[in-house]
Amino acid sequence: MADDLRQQLAAYDRAVSLARETYRGMSSDERTVRAIAGKQLAEHAPSNRAEPFCDGCDGAPWPCSIALGAIKYADPHYN
């Protein structure tokens, strides 16, 4: 597995985890963004870990632009 793919899958897993998290003092805007990102991450999940295709894009290569955007929205590391 290529390093880029490994890093993308790790970023995806982190974003999925973060999309489910809440914390004291979380703004309603952040809560909404994470909820939307979590839904997009679920809809555009990788088909598998070896040679992934996007489940939401009819076999398009993974990560699609929607998955990449959702990873960025869910992870404050990117914001």
C-alpha cells in the first residue's frame, strides 16, 4: 500500500472519529459542521483498504473530492 493512501486512510479514520466527538463548550456551528462532515464521510467511505473506490461515487477512485472536503471539515487540524 502506498504511503499516500495509508496517510489518506489514517486521516479518514481520524475524521470519522472526530465527527462523532463532542466536547464541553463546542459551538453549535462546529457541532453542525461535524455532523455534516460525518454524514459525507459515511456516504463516501472507501470500499476497502487495499484498492479503495468511493462507495458514494459509483466506483470513482477514493478519496473523492467530497471525502477530502469532509476530512478537512471534521478535523480542526486542517482549520
